[in-house]
Amino acid sequence: MKTLKGIAASAGIVMGKVLLVDSEEMNVPKKSIKESAIPREITRLQDALTETRAEILNIRDKVSREMGQEHGDIFNAHLMVLEDRAIIEEVMGRIKKEKLNTEYIFSQVLKKYVQSFLKIDDEYLRERVSDITDVGRRILRHLVGEQKTALSELKEKVIVVAYDLSPSDTAVMHRKNVVGFATDIGGRTSHTAIMAKSLEIPAVVGLETATRQIQNGDTVILDGIRGVVVVDPSPAEVQKFRQEQARFLEFSKALKKFKDLPCVTLDGRRLELAANIELPEETPSVLSHGADGIGLYRTEFLYMNRPDLPTEEEQYQAYKKVVMQMAPKPVVVRTFDLGGDKFLSHLEMPHEMNPFLGWRAIRFCLASPEIFKVQLRAILRASAHGKLRMMYPMISGISEVQDANKLLEEARGELRQRKIPFDKEMEVGAMIEIPSAALTSDILASEVDFFSIGTNDLIQYALAVDRINEKIAYLYEPAHPAVLRLLKTIIDNGHAKNIWVGICGEMSGDPLLTPVLLGLGMDEISTSPVMIPEIKKIVRSMGYAEAREIVDHVLTLNTGLEVVNYLKLRQAKKIS
Ligand code: PEP
Ligand code: MG
């Protein structure tokens, strides 16, 4: 038996057999082959090259059609990589000489090429690394395809262990037999972790060595509350697991009674308690957990796990479905936020050194107005069917809001021409998740109808802590005085201009911090559906005056730890 400690990413405790999923670049299996199998391995390589070529040609044509030829031409560079005889011949030669499987040899050769390109002191050539990696991954995907699909045809329930899982891998897991997952890398606010929480799949991330310490078929206990994975548990551990699982299920059941009660403090302050969703299928869970609405619908997941862009009609149908299911409750649709840790293989998004500081979200949308306006029209059309609000992600200053609003106005004009109805009063908000936006929120407040604070990003930018890096997760402190001061500034500036202010980052679901958010004057809290009953319970158990008192005190403290300790102490006193 051994116990691995990681970061608790999604609550719940499960026990089950492990399925070790190979990551595309890290854990390609290494298998010896017989002399007689060499021709078959070479044919597999050739088939993978042919399939990849067809795939790239298809993407090139689609991108040229939808975004213009100069974007499509990018893929010509990929075709050139694919046809590079030096790589192919080296792979063939090594398969024959080393008698190892194609995918393993291929991944080795690929790594070697990438390393040597990275060393070259020429920016143009260095930039070709992303082309090589991209094409290399496509080829590998064709080669290891059979194993990947193992995940989609699971006959029994498994706990997936992987080096990393992309948010899009996670998005499809709920339809499979995956009851929990553990990864080597990642942090609490990575989109993979957020997705797990939404789908109510218990998860532990940032375990660092899980893929090396756990074997396929091992039995593990995965505790997504404490962030622990127990491998090959002893009978005593199994018994403890059963007790803790029962306690967790009982706790979740007890909270259900808050479902239909309003989110209001003892002294009558009403808070809008909304839910975050990534997929339209989550709407029933939002309603069954008793949310007042949807405070963040991350629409980018509609763009993922597919070879093309969703059309206006398709997006309209998806948003309309959510809005109608929720009506008359409000739904805040966030325009798509790609980049950072969410990518599309077919959209031309360059490999960046600092993707979270790079070409993502509204920056990408303003640079690609034709793609952006398709979404804006779809959102506007859906607004005719219920109470839809819309917000822009990653706003850094007022010009971006103005530029986005110009495109919104164009989209409205296009719909008017087509005589399609939309809500002319639809509220338009800005996410405040960059310190520059927080510090100029007095200026931004004149331009929008509401603010929604994205603390996942705000914290990473304010504290300079990459939100998905497990090595510095200890520095990622939502209760840091700098974060609390930023929240206060945003809320006060919003209220001074009479607009409402909400929060939709993961700290909104931390029960310890609920009194602080309440006391700061937050008008809306939007969090994972599963957290709603617990947050509601806390709001209903305290007065607004008491929450304000707590805030007055925590704003005098010097460190995040002091804030957390003070809140824990108050909580303990309240319970006793
Ligand atoms: C945030 O940054 O807090 C947020 C809600 O957006 P996302 O997590 O999708 O970046
Ligand atoms: Mg964000």
C-alpha cells in the first residue's frame, strides 16, 4: 500500500481499478517486436502518414473556406513537415534496427528533432518547432489510436490515471465509465479540474509521479476531498474509505434540503446564487441543486472535440436550449475563451511561450471578427427566448469593451436585416480577471451593465502564479490581501456606478470564503452546481452585518494565512 498526495480538484471518494492512459507525448508504450513484424510496423507508419495527410488537407480546406486562404496556407508548412524524408527514413531505419514498435520509435525521433530545433539560434526555425510537434502529435494519434479509443469503449468502471488530461478529454469522460481521475500535473483551477467538478467526477491533480507509481489494473482509493490517492489499500484503509464515502454521501444528501430555499442572510440581504456550466447537458444539475440562474456558461467547450467550427445555427440551438430550460432564471453566456489551457487543433493558434499571457479570449475574438460575430449573432438570437446576459472574457481595458461592442452592434444590424428577433435590452458585462481591469473598474463600469470577477485568472495574474502549475500551487492564495483588496476595489467601483458585481472563479465555491464575499458586497456568486447547497447554507446562517464585520477585520490582516486562520477560528466558534 502507498499513499500519494496531490491537489484536491473535485470532491468525492471512490475506489476502483486503474486505467493508465498514455499521454500523446509522454507515455507512448514501448514494445519489442519480432523480425517478422517489421513490415507490419512499417505499413502502420505509412498508413498513419497517409491518414494524417488527408486530415491536414481537410483542415486546410476548411480553414481556407472559413477564415481565408492566408490562414489555410499555414497548413502547407504542416504538409511539408509530413513529407520530410529525413524523419521518415530515420524512423524506418530504427524500427528495423532496434525492433521496437513504430509509435515508440516515432516519438523518440520526434523528440530528437524538437530538441535540435530548439537549440538553433534562429527565431524562424525555432518557430517551426510548433509545426513539427503539431504534425508529430497527429501522426502519433493515428498510431496509438486504438489505445485512445480504449477509453471510449470502457466496459467496466475505472479510475483514469494520466500524466495530464486536456479539458476536452475530460469533457467526454462523463459519457464513459470513468468514476474518478488522477493526474501528474495541474492545479485546482485548471480547466480540467473545473470540468471534473462540473461533471461531479472526483479528481486529484498535481500528483507529480502518479503515472510512474501506479500500474494499469491496480486498485486505488481516490479521495478528491483531501487530494489523496491510496494505491493497493489495506483492509483497514478500505474500511475507512467506506465510512468516509458514506459520510460524504450523507453530507451531500443533507444539503439537498436547501435546494428550494432562497439565498438570503438572517438580516434579509439577498444574494443571487448561480451556477457555472461548461456543457448544455449540465442545466438539469443546475436546477436540481437549486441555483438562481447560470452565472457563467463557458461556451468554448462547444468549439472543442470537433474538426470544425460550430455554425451560427448550431450555437443558437445550444444557447437557446440552456436559456429556455433555465427561464425565467437568468443565464450569463460568456463569449468563447480559447487559448491558455484550451486549444483547438484546427484553429490557427500559434505555440506560445506564455499562453496565459498570450493570444486568448477576447484578444483572439477581436482579431478574428468573422468567427466572433457568428457567436454574437447566435447569442443575440438566443436572447429572444429567456433571460440571457452576455459577457466578454479577459478584458484588460476599456478599448476592448468598446471594440467588442462595435462588433456586437454590427451583429445586431445583421440580424435586423434578416428580420430575426433578439432582446434589445440584453445586459452586456465584462469579466474582471486582469489586474489592469480591476484597477480601472471605475472607468469600465460606465461601459457595461455588470461585472463578473474571474478570480481564477485574476489571482494568477495578480500573484504571478500559473494557475495550472502544481509546483507553485502553494502560492496560489485566494485569501491573499492583494486579492481581497482587488475584489473590494472592483465591487466598490461597480456599485458607485450602480452596476451589479458577481464572482465566478473557483474561490466562489470555497465555503470558508463565503462570509468574505458576502461582506464585501458581492451581488452574485456563481459556482459549480454541487457547491450551491453548501454556500446557500452558509449565507442563510449569518447576518450581512456580521459578514461586513468579518471583512473589516480581514482587510487589516497581513497574509493569506492569517486570513484563513481567522476565518477557520470564527467558523469553529460558530459550530461549537
Ligand atoms: C476565471 O478566470 O476565474 C474564470 C471564471 O474563467 P476561466 O476559469 O474559464 O478562465
Ligand atoms: Mg478566466
